[in-house]
Amino acid sequence: MDDIYGIFKGGTLMNPILTFLVVLIGFYGLSSSDNIIKSVFSVTIIESGVILLFLNLGNFEGGAIPILSEGVTSIVDPLPQALMITTIVIGSTVTALSLMLCIKVFHHYGSVEWKEVLSREDVKS
Amino acid sequence: MSRQILLIVLLGVIFGVFTVSILELEELYNSFGKEYFLEYGAQQTGSNNLVTAILLDYRLFDSLFEAGILLIAVSGVIWISKHDIEEKNAKFMIDKYKTPDLFVTFSRLVYPLMLTFGFYVVINGHLSPGGGFQGGTIVATAILILYYIDADKETNIGLIVTVEKVVYLLVILVASLSIFTRGTFFTNFFELGASADQKAIYLVLLNVLIGIKVALGLWTIFTAFLKEGR
């Protein structure tokens, strides 16, 4: 019964806490970075943290990958892995879209620094 | 400086709330779903890879909109990257005189291998790790190497996007075929009692369609970025 709740992995909460630290690093980068491109990559870091968190959810020590073959009796939970494919696809498309917007901002304002772009007259109006 | 200290304090509060909230996770998360998939998954869907079984059978509705979001993002990237100035000013970023000869030669060797591996991952998605989304990405990377081999290559983005839309409609069509055989939308169109080989036809068909769709979508995004290199 112990190994079913893989998130607790021998009674510790260490794995989810460490993965949430990755999310917090992303939050910090998002709110303190001066460059628009760095903000975009902070969102990517948050996404990586969320993916790690979900993959930890059904994981336990000694669990096989969720592909059935001879002699496989205990597997990790396949549902979080299937959900995370969605997250990866959506994350990559969101990154592509925001980087394209960054290029447009650079061509229009000549800079990708938040302060320089926001101090322009035509942005404030 | 004070703003950064405030920020760290706020992040600490979020961290504390998270730590308290995951203590209840033991009641929220259980392994009943896992045991169900382990017992009935391969028998009901004909897929040894349980992740593919969930993606293409149990939660196909999710996967359809996942592919749809990719299509919407591709349309958005193309729409944003449209130029007001003349299109002939938009030049490809890759300069063929700056690309090393060794890299070009090596790309020619690697290109067919990558393409073959991508098709393998797509077609074998129900037996081994992989599937339409992952294999489609590998195929797209293989296509992108072509730009290093032949920098003057011209691509008709409009045609690619049209083909992608048609393939997406085909995916929805194949997914909806089960209304005639089983009476419900978005599941395998073979009967529940059919053999695993018959069910594999549906899985391979849908995997190939999704793979083509993802490969074309990523190819379009990459060409849109290349044209921005002015």
C-alpha cells in the first residue's frame, strides 16, 4: 500500500517540494527580468516545473514504464504522462507565438527591454 | 532592493501555501485508474503503450483539441509575421556561404536517417515509446535540416497550411467514424471484441495523420521565423 502513493516516496515530501522550487524560480524570473525574451523563457521554466510535478505524481521506485510486455506487473501511472504531452505541445506553441511577438516588438520599437518599450509615448496611450 | 525582498517574501508565502496543500494529496490521488488501465487497457484499445491508449482512445477528445491548438498557433504565427513592406525584402536568415561545408555534408548523411527514425516512431507508436506528436517533431526536425543543405529552397507556406487543415479535418473524420459502428463519438471504430491487430489499424492511421499534421505545423512555424531574420 505504501508504494501506491508514489508522491510520498517513503514518507517524504521532498520531490514535489523540489519541483515546486523550479516553478518559483520561474515566477521570480518572470517578475524581475528586464528583457522580454527572458520573460518568455521564465514561462518555459514554470512549464518545466509543472511537468516535473505531474510526472512525480504517479511515479514510484521500481515502477516500469507504462508499456505492457511479458512480465510487467507494476507500472507507473500513465494518465499524468498522457496529460503532459498536451502541456508540452501547448507550451511549445505558446513559446513560438510569444517569440514571434517579441520579433514584432523589436522591429516596431527597436528594443526588447521592458523599460524602454514601456517608456515610449505611443505605448502609454 | 526592497522590491526584490518583497518579491522573495511573497514567493515564500506561495511556497508555504503549496507545502500545506499537498499534505491533502493522499486523499485526492489514488491508483484506481492505474489499475484499471493495467488490467483492461491493452484489451480494450489494442495498444500495448498505455499512454497511446489514453491519448487515442480514452481521452481522444483532449487530443483533438490539442492538435487544434497547434493549428491555431500556426495560424497566429503566420498572421503576426505578415509584413507590411514588400515581401521580397524578407530574406531567409541562413546564408549558404557562411554554413560550413562539413556541416552540409554531414546533414546530407543524417537527413534520411532522421526521416526514417521519425516514421518509425510514428508508426510504432502503439507498441513502443512514441506516437504522432513525438514522431511528427522528429520528422519536422529532419525537414528543417534541408534548409542547411539547400538554402535557396523555396517553400509555399500557403500550400503547407492548406494541407495541414485538410489533415486536421481527416483526423476529426477518422475519430468520428465510431458513431457508425459503436454509436459513440471519438473512440476506436472497430468493435470492442475485435482483435488487437484490427484495432492497431485505427491506432496507426490516427498516429500517422497526427504525425503529418504536427510535422507540417512545426515546419510552418520554422519558415515563419526564418523569414523574420532581416
